[in-house]
Amino acid sequence: MATTAIPMGCDPLATRCSGTDCLVPPSNYNAILSTVLSAVLTVMLAMVMFAMGCTVDARKLWGHVQRPWGIFIGFLCQFGIMPFTAFALSLAFDVMPVQAVVIIIMGCCPGGSGSNIICYWLDGDIDLSVSMTACSSILALGMMPLCLLIYATTWTSTGSIQLPYDSIGITLVALLVPIALGIYVKRRWPETAKKILKIGSIAGFLLIIIIAVVGGILYQSSWVIDPSLWIIGVIYPFLGFGLGFLLARVTGQPWFRCRTIGLETGFQNAQLCSTIVQLSFSQAELDLMFAFPLIYSIFQMVAAVLSVGGYWIYKKYRGQSADSDGEAPPLEVGGVKEGTLENIGFDSEENADSKANTRL
């Protein structure tokens, strides 16, 4: 078989050469790597959500649906505080119109599933966290167009923004199905559920760090942007966490639910924001705005990790009774009072059984 000699000094991947001038096909390495990693991370996230489902109590979850006070507060935070804060930050920093639009879109997105993982490590109310994430994803089908109409029309026509309803539906299914399976495993095989939870809680925390690192490596070119967009991307997640926490506390929620609501408020679905931006704007506009979802997603993870670290340091020096202030009136489900969620996945079998018996 005859072989074609490649002139000296030419790229070995060249398809056509004339002297030292060669035509080299563009590299699609990043695109392939991004697709592969996206598939792998999606599978891993589904497995982690399955593990989180192993700590969800179906009765408490139904109790939040029957008495949705916590969900309602989360709704006010998610579709009230976050879009308005995005609007205020865009005006305060006087960003370009396309950049203001991407900030508004991020503020209108529903909660991200990563919040359920962090909620476990913050000793939050995982049942409330799951119900808030699911409800915000469902309500986003109507609330996102409304919020965009209210806030984004200052800079653009809302008719030019395409909402990927299929992506919202996929996100909802990817959240609910693994968690439902986890609830079933916990009900049928509680000891197995504890073991799955041990592995899944650690894997979930590592997954969040991996996603941040991989995103930073794959999209290095996106880091060169307007400093004002950098500042907003850094402070916006912290504002979401803080304002959500304060509103929950002002309305009389106990500490563990304040942490949960604050976390759900600041933890946005950045992947959905990226999808909306790519569907709605030209390449020239994308160059100015695509980095923001990435920056937000990384710094919401930074805020979450710092919250977990700070909480565990506080818990270590304060003791296990860190939440023993005046608790809000508990939910009652079937005559059983709901107290602070206790994550017993790392306890010995004897301690776990004794804690479970104490709650009954």
C-alpha cells in the first residue's frame, strides 16, 4: 500500500500540503472531552442523587407537600429575591446589555441538584431540600418567562430568549427518579441504605469539586472578561445564600431549615442558564456572556464548601446541640412530630438504632 510522504515541518495531521504550507483540520479535542465528561458526570450525579434518596423520609417529604410553608419561603427566595438581586447588581455595576441579560437569566433559573448534596453535609432538612428543588424546577416552567418579562425587558426583548423546556424536564426526571429509587431502598433495606449513603455523600462532595475543576480547565478562554462581571459572579452566590438564610430566619424557621433554604436560594441551575444562552444569542454575544454561568457555578460551589467547613468547625466547638435554640413548630405527619434531621449514615449500628428509636 502506497503511503503519502509528509513534507518536513508540516503537522502530521495535515490533510493537504504545499511546501511548508499545510491545511490542518481544527482540533475537536475539547468538544469530545466535554461530551464524554458530561456523560460521565451525569451518570455520577444520578448515582449520588440515588444515595441522597437513601436518607429521605417519605413521610416527612409528604409532610412538606401538605404544609408547604418552607417550600413557599423557598419560592419567594428563588423567584423573588434572586431575580431582583440580579436586576439590582446589573444596574449597580452598569454592565453591557447582553451581560445584564445573562445575569438576569441566572437569577431566574430554578435550584440546582448539587444543593441536595451540600444540604446533607450541613445537617439540613434534606426532605425540604429535595421538595424545594423539585418544586422550583416545575414552577420554573411558568415563573422563568414571567421573571424575564419583568426584569430583562430593560435590555432586550424577551421574545429573543428561548427557554429549553425539555432541559428543565430532563433535569426534573434526573432528580426525582434516582431519589425515588433511594427512598424505596431505604424503606425496604434500611441497613443497605446506610452503606450506600456513606459512599454517596463523600462521592457527591468530591463530584462538586471535580465539576468546578473540569469546568475551569475546559473553558479557560472564557476567563478573560469584564472585571464587573467577575465581581458579580463572585458575590452573587454569597448574596443568595445570605438573603435566603435571613428571610427564613425572619419568618421563624429553625436553624437547620434556614441553612437549607439559604442553600437552595443561592444554588442555581447554572447548566440550564448556559443552555438558554447558547440557544438564544449569536456567537459574538456569547463571547461576552458565556463565562458568567461558569463563574457563578464555581463560586456557588466555593460558597457551599466554605459554608460546610465553617459549620463543621462551629459544630465541633459548640457540640452536637448547635441547633438547640427555639425550634419552629414541628411538622406532624401521621401523629409523628418532625424534629431536626439527623444524618446517621456515619454512626455505628447501635447508635443509629438508638437514635432512630428515640425519634419514634
